[in-house]
Amino acid sequence: MGKHYIYSYRLTYFGGTAPCYDDDLLSLAICKRDMRRVMGRNFNADRNNNQDNTYWFIGIVGCGLADASNSLFRGNAGEILYIAKLTDVIDFSDYFSNPKYKNRKDQIYKECKDGKYSTAGCQKWFEHTGSEVHKEPDLQERDWDVQHGSKETFVLISKEYSFVDLSMSKTIECLTEDGKLAKGVGHTWFETSGDSKMVKFLEEILSHANIKHGIENFPAEVQKDCAGGCGKDKA
């Protein structure tokens, strides 16, 4: 039985782009560049070496998301929003050039022939109900990691994910050693075993997740329209 690696981070914005979710697929393609790189690199290494390790990523409501005047998550800072088991990793450029993913909300870039990126023709994804998603050049360059062009950039894919309610969030927190989950900027991670109470509970949540992957745990307004911003790299 392999090890379980649990990563977590905080979301400042949430609107169906980071993470992007629909039907049976959740993707984290924009924001959290460093976490995506580390998880993608380790996942691929394990797959190449036939290592049976499991990777999870957990999204937590950040202070910015909880404190925003128009937020539907007011007062919920620190509560877990979703859990996801990593089931595949896709190279960043492959994700944005593959027609299979062209209608997803996180498709805000196009790959150019020279290997660089363009936002031309992607404006429909930039604006959702008045909110802007990574229109700022510095955020776009961070997504593509222009500063470190030789480093890998990955998109995290999960077909086993679920949004959670307050009770589930509290249980996960109780089963996690203090300080293990992200408290602020950046991401945290820790290693555990498949026999741990936390992993067993995460697996239990996934086993009972219906075809809507726990979307019923959202506020009614979010269930109706998941448009908006995205999870930036700050809390």
C-alpha cells in the first residue's frame, strides 16, 4: 500500500474557474502554479516508477473570499470547500491546445506556434457576471511561469472530487494534526498512510458523493450560477 500526500491551499476567489468543475471532471489549471508543479512532477515520477502513491488537494476558504462584501461564503474563513484525489496530470500547453477541453471555463489562453501563449479570442472566459479572471498580465505570466520557462507547468485533473459541507469540514479538521492544513499564502502538504482516519474519511466522502459531486453543499446562489473569479495565490 502506497503513501498518501495531502496538499492544501486557500482560495481568495471562487467562481468555477479555479478549480474548474463540470460533470465528472475537476481541473486546476490557473493559479497555484508551484503546487501544480510539485504535485504534477511527483505524480508523473510515481507513475513512471510504478509507485502506488496517492495525491490529494484540498481547497480552503481564504480570508479574502470570506470577507468580501459580496461573498456568499462570508464568515467561513478556514472552512474546507472541496477535496479532490489527483487522477491525472496534463502538461499546461497540452491542456490549452486540446480541443477536448475548449469549452471549460478555465480555457482563458491559447497556445501559439512559438510555444508562448495568447489571450486573443478568449475574452468570453475572462468575464463572468462582471468579475475578471486573470486579465492582469502578471497573473498570466505567473500561470505560464514565463520567468522560469524551463520548469514544468502542469494542470491537475481529478475525476474523484467532492465539495463538502460544514460538518464534513469540521471532521476533516479534527482528523488532521494542527498546522497541517494551509493557513495563509501558498500551499502546505503532509504525508500519511491509507490506514489513517483522515484518508479513510476522505475516501468515505468520495464514495457517497452523488453525480453532482457535492454541489448541493454550496449556497443556493452558487448552485444556480458558478460564475465569478478564481482562487489566487493568497489568502
